[in-house]
Amino acid sequence: PAGAVIPTLTNVPDTLAPATAEGVTDLEDADEARTIFVFGGDGRFIEADGTRYIAEGTASRADSVTQTLADGVIAVGGLSFDISGDTERTYTVIVYP
């Protein structure tokens, strides 16, 4: 069965424009981390910057894992989650069967 892969910004920016004020999170700051929700399994998503997310297999249990990487495979919830990109980010992958 097909699944859904939904990447979101972990930290919501205060503004999409560049910001220099202390304590203001802009899009560049928020781009450092993603929370990715995976429902079911066997899904994929490609971001505008070319970062690819591919979930392979079927989720056997609800689970989450956090790792910092630019490119690699994360085992989570009984499935394999492949991240392929050029930008190192902290990824939290949350899986629901």
C-alpha cells in the first residue's frame, strides 16, 4: 500500500525574509531541521532544493528517530527511510502504521 511522506519545518520561522534582530527566527534558521511524518510506508517526497525522502517497506509500529545528516538511511518503525541531499540537517522522522 502507498504511504504519505510529509516534511515540515521543525522550528516555525517568525519571518520568511532575512532577519538580523536577536531572537527572530528566519527561514534560513528554520531550514536547519525537519520533522518528517510518514504514514503507512512506501512513499516519497522531493523538496524544492532537491532533497529526496523515500520510505520503503510498511511501518509495523509507531516510532520516531532523530539524526543529523545530509545523506543516509534511517531505520524507524520497521521501515527504511532514505534521505538524499546536499544540506546537513537534523531530521526527526515520525512513523505511523
